[in-house]
Amino acid sequence: MNTQSNAVPESSLDSQVTAPAAISATRPMYWSVRRELWENRSIYIAPLAVAALYMLGFLISLMWLPHSMREVAAHHPAPQLVELAMPYGHATWLLLVTALLVGIFYSLDALHGERRDRSILFWKSLPVSDLTTVLSKASIPLVVLPLLVFAITVILQLFMWLLNIAVLLVSGAGAATLWAQLPLFQMELVLLYGLTVIALWYAPIYGWLLLVSGWARRAPFLWAGLPALAIAAVEKIAFHTSYFGFLLQDRLIGFAARAFDLKDKGGVPVDPHFIPLAQVAPGKFLSSPGLWIGLLVAAAFLVAAVRLRRYREPI
């Protein structure tokens, strides 16, 4: 009898020890992120479609490449470099805007969609915490999209560079050496740095969108934008100031002045189509109070989103 009574607590203890190990072995964060990619294919389809469309236009523009390169070859080396890098800069900015739009619409629907179609009842029955679910959704615009855009942009620009050299060699334009001098590797390093900066700077925006997505019963897009517009309007009418509007503007475009030196040593503004690696200023960006305040605000929004998902019911 004593042996049997002692065996029951031991088996119970063993089950309690093995249960967390089994859950951790399933890698809930990894599979939660995979779930988001499976259910939201626009995360990777939209950047790929934009890159394919840009490549199509670039292929058509190669017809005029030999003629345009003769004009570029007569310029000073500095303007030459900017003109050579301009198509690559256009591709980068186009994909950055695409990633921003995808991140905004994804964040607004991330928690609202599962409440709308009532799939939240199924996902809550799984051994995945609300914290893991919200963090996996936040990782899409903050981690997955930047890495995806970086990979697509690097591949796109590499193909563009190879096609430029091939066309000039075949046509005998004699300007292929100019393309060989294009610092493509430095451009990719600046791109990776810029994507990291944008993700960190926009963290409170995505956190706010996730919070609204978990709270709003309908029209989360309106609930995400109307409070900001209302605060700005009330401030302007009541106090004749625009501090909140300037704050929003700084959160949208203020990362550029903090993360880069926008003027060279001679005081000449840097062309946004080609930002040299020497203009990168990570120290100035990391010492910016706006960065750390924004990250604290983003953390607060995510904590609130976790609590909302824990207690909100399907719509």
C-alpha cells in the first residue's frame, strides 16, 4: 500500500516535468510565425510582385541603356555614381514603401481577423500563450518583412547589375567599367542598416496598430487613425499649436536625420538615391531619446495587446 501511494506523486511529478519540455520541443514561437506566413501570403507575395513588375520595366529600359551611358560617361565621377545608382535606389524605395503598406494592413488585421472569423476559439485551445501569439504577430512587420525585403532587394539589384554589364558589353558601348565600379556591396550594407533603423523607429506604430486590432470590433483602420487626427485637430483649435502633428511627422520620417549624416564633409546634401557607407551614423541613432522612448511605448502597446487577446471574445 505504501509503495502504491508513493508511486502516484512520482508519476504526477514526472508528467509535470515532461509537459514543459514537450511544449518547448514543439517551438511554439517558430510555428506561430509559420502560421502567420501561411495565413497571410501577401507578406511575401506583395514584395515579390512589386519586384517582378520593377524588373519588367527595367528590362524594357535596357533598350536605351547604351545611349544613356554615353551621356553619363561625360559627367563628373560623383554625379556619375548617383546616376548609376538611381535605378537601384528606386527599386529599394519602392520595396520599402511596399513593406510599410503590407506591415500596416497586416498589423490592423492580425488580431481583429481571428476574432472576426472566430478562429480565435481554436487557437486558444492550443498550448500557445497569448504572449507568444502577440509576439509572433509583432515579429512579422518588425523582423520578417525587413529580412524578406532585404533578400528580395539584394537579388533584384544583383540581377540588374549583371544585366547592365551584359548589355553594355554586347552593345560595345564601352561603359561597362563604370558599372563595375558601382559599390553594390556597400549599398546592400546601407540597406540592411536602413531596414533595421526603420523597424526600430516604427515599432510604436506597429504596436499601436496591433493594440487597435485587438480592441476594435469593426473598422480598425478608422480607429487607428481617427484618434491621432482628433488630438491634432483639438490641439490646433484650442491652443493654436501643432506639437502633436510634429510628433507624428517626426515618428514617420525623423529616423533619416538621426540614422544618417545627410550632408557630406563639404556640407553638400547627400542624394537619397545613393547614400555612402560613410554617412551611416549608428551612434547618433542609438543615442537618440526618441528611439528608446518609442521602444518603451511599443512595449506598453504590446503588453496591452496581450491582455486584450486574453479577455476579448469573438466578434
